Amino acid sequence: MSNQEVNKVAVVTGANSGIGFETSRALVEKGYELVMVCRNEQKAQAAKSQLLERVESANISYILCDFIDPEQIQNAAEQIRFSYTSLQLLVNNHGYLAATEERDARNVESTIAVNHLGYFLFTYELRGLLLAPNTDGSETRVVNVASEAHRGASVDTSDFALTKKYSNWKAYSNSKLYNILFSRSLAQLWREENIWVFSVHPGVIRSNFGQSSTWLIKAFWKLGALFMKSNREGAESSVYAALSPDLSQSSGAYIKDKKIAQPTRLANSDQIADKLWKWSEEVCGIKW
């Protein structure tokens, strides 16, 4: 891997904190032009300033987007399409864990709406830039941040929106399973294109994740902090999936600790993946 990757553009969602910030740091240090997609402007500006302190010559911009809102997702993607003709890297990193049952305007549980449909629709809206060939012939990559939490998923294919038998951890686990299924399906869809798609498990991270969730999960994160990875350590698998040359034959793989790992039987189900894809298209009102 060379020290500098020039003339490459990366889009990172949830880039202002946690592993999103550390992933962004690694990319600008490699010479990538960075587009940060963040929910809060003050935090986005602060993160941009911190990155520029580390790499003064970095080309960094940010776009605001709340991934619960399809219109904001489409507007954010439109701004990126206006500014660029191609993208070399998309890291879908943003994540959410609701404390109590919430639903978006489509009656989809909010954790699933943000974590899965946010990835699905945003990638769709940027597909033209991702599919545009790179002038140097190099591949484009899509990295979807999933989690080992997918091992706790329990899926009813007639109720991907989780309108029944709700718990906030089930919603999160299912959303992470959906990230892996989406990655596998996208890799298959683009198998003839020069695009590599991966899902990654960052590890259990000392971060502000879960602060929107229940007191029990907040307490777990606080008490377990000594045994958790740092944000920089947690970003290592995302950066590996984004930059490593060792993954050329592995599009669609699930990566953990910078190695290809085996997800669950549900995550490898083509039948569930196909049904999830069709449901996601219907809910988002799109057709790939």
C-alpha cells in the first residue's frame, strides 16, 4: 500500500466522531479528498478542524444529513453528485440505537430505518458516481459497518420493519444483519463491475454509541469501557476494507479484526437477502 493515494474521493457517513472520525483521519492521511456526512453542523465543523490540524493540506468538506429522513438522504447525495463525477470510496458508517420504539414516516422502526435503509438509499443515490470508471483503472470500494451483534438477530421476512415483537436490541441486531445481507447482494449485483463491497465488524468500542439508548445499555458501555477497543482500534477493520490490496477476490466478504470472517447462517441466506432487497426497494420507492 503506497503512502499516498492521490486524486481519490472518499465519502464517510457519521464522520464527526468515534470510528467514523478515525476512519476519516486515516483516509486523509493517505491523501484522499474527504466528504464527511454528518447530522450536526457544529460537530462536523469541529471534526473538520481537528482533521485539518493533523493534515493541513487535506481537502475536506462536509454535508449535513439525518439518515432517518429519505429526503435529506437524497439531498445529501445530490450535493455530492453536483460536486463530483466519480467516487472511489463510500464508507457507510453512521449508526443509531433507539432507547424506545420509534417509527419513521414509512412505519419502519427507526434503528432499522437509519442503519439499514440509510445505507441502502444513500448507496443507491450515489450509484452513478460509484459505477463511473476510475481513470487509473483502480477499483472503487463500498464499506458497510455492520457488527457481531448480527448474531443475535431474529428475522421475520414478512416484517422487516419490525412492527411486531419489538425490542431495541433486536432492532439493532437485525439492522446489522441487514447490513451484511445488503453488502452480499450489492457485491453480487456489481460482480461484473470494478467495485469491491465489504461489511465489517469494528469491535466493541469506547465511544458515544448507545447514548440515545436505554439506561442499561448506557451503563454497560460505561462499565465495560476498560475492556473495549479505542476508536482508532475500532476503525482498523474499516480502513483495512477500504485500502488493503489483499481483498481483490473477496467482494461481499464480512471482515472482523482485519481478517475475513464467517457470519451467521442467516447472513449467508440468499433467500433472506433477496426478500430484504425487494422490501428495501419498495419502502424506498426505488429500483436498482
